[in-house]
Amino acid sequence: MTDPWPESGSRHGPELDTTVPHSARIWNYWLGGKDNFAADQEAGKAYQDQAPGIVNMARASRVFLKRAVRYVAAEEGVNQFLDIGTGLPTMDNTHEVAQRVAPQSRIVYVDNDPLVLLHAEALLTSTTHEGVTTYVEADLHDPDKILSEAAKTLDFSQPIALMLMGILGHIHDWDEAKAIVRRLLAELPSGSFLLHYDSTYEVQGEALQQAQEGYDDTGAVPYVLREPTQLAELYAGLDLVEPGQVSCLKWRPEATDIGEPEEVDVHGAVGRKP
């Protein structure tokens, strides 16, 4: 069945302001989407002019999402997904990838962008009769609300894939970010997974850092680029799936891929809770 709007969930987000760039819409712009505005395009182009590799970063992150979701659904038998920081719908959203492998998959999307909210109603609906797709309007800073709302759709006695894709950089305080991840993981049963990536600056270095500083000055929510060694702290106590934490295109590349996958400034990993 499809239940895109739980009765208890809120459908009223903050007023949509198209004059201030927003990360979800800028990411959509880099991916070649149309769900963005002039302010997003201007900020995205300015970033891209300074650090052209950002487009490959955006595409690599989408590739990683698809590979990671397919892996836990097909090879680990997980059919519940808590996708926090959903962003705007695009090709191969979490529910589409998961339900191709496991039609009964249940997906809870979480975001707090009013534009995402509008698109969720129309597009983030289950692709199968057996599956369920729901949307929760909540902020990552409020993990207790996320957990309580998600529990109305997901069975917390069974493994859940917690997805934090490119969102922790929006939390400036690294200790707070790690505490939020620990809080979310604490409620998940053994056999659950953390699927995560965030941006680094190993490849483009200063150019990427300068582009990010310019982006932060636009009025959009700032994003912190972090070193891979920092990101590795998130997986403490988890069993990392091979090949561990790597540049996203190097995470289980497809058999049809030709040559060595390029390094991009996005590192990801999949970890299993013992």
C-alpha cells in the first residue's frame, strides 16, 4: 500500500523563500534537475566556477546511494529505510532502488525544506502495492522527533538502514553531529546499517574550500567540509562493509565500470550494527 502522509505528520513547513539559495535545490541544479530557482542557479554556478569537480561530486554521491541501498536490500535482506535529509526527488530515489529489489520495502523520508515537502506529496510515493513510502517533516537536530515519527511506519524490532547522505556537514559542531548519529543508531536493533557519505577536500583542496566559503556567504545553510579521518569516527562500534570508507565511486564499483574509478571529494561507507 501507499501511505505518503501519516495523519499525525505535519504538512505545513516554513514559507518557501525562492530568493535564498538552498542546498537541496543547488544539488538538484548540479545534477541537471529543474527544481531550482535563480538564486540556487547563481550560487551553484559560482561554486562550480571555483571548483568544477562539484558536479562529479554530486553525481558520485547519487551513484553511492544507489549502490548502498541496493546492497543492503539485496545482499543483507534489509527492507526498512530511514532516509534523513532526503533532498529533492530525482532519478533512482531510495524507495525506487529498494523496491526494485524488495517490493515490500518501507521507506521513511525526512527533510525540512518546504520545496522537498511539496515534491514529496507528488513523487515520493511507493512504487509497489506491498511497499510503503512516508514523509516526515523534521530537522536533524531533533532526532527524538524523527525516531518517534518513523516508528509509526517502521518496525524498530527489525533491522533498519539509517541513511545520512551528505547532511552532517550542515551541523557545524562535530561533537553534536556525532551525538546525533549515536542517538539515532542507539534505537536501531542489531543487524541495522548506517549508510553515510559527506564531502571532504582531499582532491580539490583549497579551491573547494574557497568555493564552499563563498557558498556559505550566500545566506544558504553553511556546510562544513571534513577530513576522511573525522568522518571515520562516525563508524565507531560498527562493522564496516568492504571496502570500508572510501571515495564514493570506489565503493563497490559495478562490474561494467571501465578502469580505476576516479577520486572525488565525497567519502562514504556502509556499517553494520553488531
